[in-house]
Amino acid sequence: MDRQFEEARKMEENYHKQFYQEHDIYEEGTWMAGPMPVVMDSLARLMRLKQDLTILDLGAGAGRNTIAMAEKLKGTSSELIAVDLLEEAVQSLVEHAKDYKVDHMISAEQADIEHYEMRKNRYDYIAACSCLEHLSSEEALSKVIRRMKEGTKLGGINLITMSTNVEEVTIQDHRPREPLIELNLPTLHAEEILADQYKDWEILFTERVTQAIPEQKYDESTEFRCQLIRFAAQKRSE
């Protein structure tokens, strides 16, 4: 791996470790204030078809989506597998699962999703939220998506949210900084990759929203700006 990737990965790890120490899930005013609506909407779509679901949450962090999905599925025999690179995130998620009394439904694993093996035809729903931009290359992105597709049952859904066209500016004087993110794809190119990878599935939606999030990632406060792609597809045939 090149030096830029390693520097970006280390910076992202440090930022998220500090963030998880200082903030709780569902804390108002943070990006963890609630689950992502697109995650819950896709879950609702599946729940109209069946109640007992096997869910894989990639890049689960401290569990803002995992916990919310588990709460919706209480009373069923559903299983949720949450995966994150950071030990601190996994530990936090385990504690939150206990606090919300859904720990019997959730298993948390520390792993790099770039190398995470997914069993074929195991999952009804795979969510990869704000994690694919932390892969090392376009080739790695294609490999992970192929594993996601192979791991999904017939009728299952893959949901992806991904930051593209990332920029970072200082909050004090709006000075641009070189964005330290592992895989910074142009928005159109990322959308083309997703459309091509899922051309044999039913694409449920592709949309983009502009995001601007204040961060304390460097030695000065910055704003993380991006075009966030929101994409979902359903497996209709083998």
C-alpha cells in the first residue's frame, strides 16, 4: 500500500477513535444522531416480504444503524452481523447492543471489509454505509461489491452510501486542504461503477446529496464536503 493510503487510513482511524470516545450513538448534533433513513427504508421494504432476516452491516461503527435495525426486528428470529475495522467501534457496538437489549440478535466482528469473506447466499440485506470510500483502490471496490452480490440471497437488497468528490476546507479561513481519504472517486465515475456492477439486478434507486460535516481531524477544525451517493439494488435472478 502506498504512503498516501496509509496516511489517510491512520488519520481516519484516529478521527473515529476520538469521535467514539467523545460521542454516543443517537447524540443530537452529531452524524450519529440517528440511523440513516435509507437504511431503515430498505429494511422496511424487506420486512413486507419476510420477518426473519439475516443482515450484514459493513462499516457498522458504533452501531447507529445496526441497533436501530435490531430494534425494528425484535420478536423475530433475525440475525445481524456488524463488521468494523476499529476495535473501539466494535466494543462500543457490543455495549450499545446490551443497553438496547438486542445483544442476542447481534454479533460484532473486527475486520477489514476489503478482505472480509461473505458466505454465498447467506444475507437478505447487506448495508455498506460510508465505508467503501475507505478501500485501497477501484479494484478493491469491485472485489468487495462482487462479494456482496454473491453473499446476497435471491430477493435480497444491497444498500450503499459512499462519499465522492471529497473536499476539505478549514473552518476558520475556508482554506482548501488536500483531502485525506483513501478512495476519492468522482461522483459520476462512482455512479457508473455501481450501475455496471449491478446491471443484472433491479436498481431501486440512485441519488446523490451534498454533505458538509464539521470535523476535528487535523490540528485545526475542518469541514468535510462531498457528494454522498445513495444506491440500492435488489437481486432478482441468479
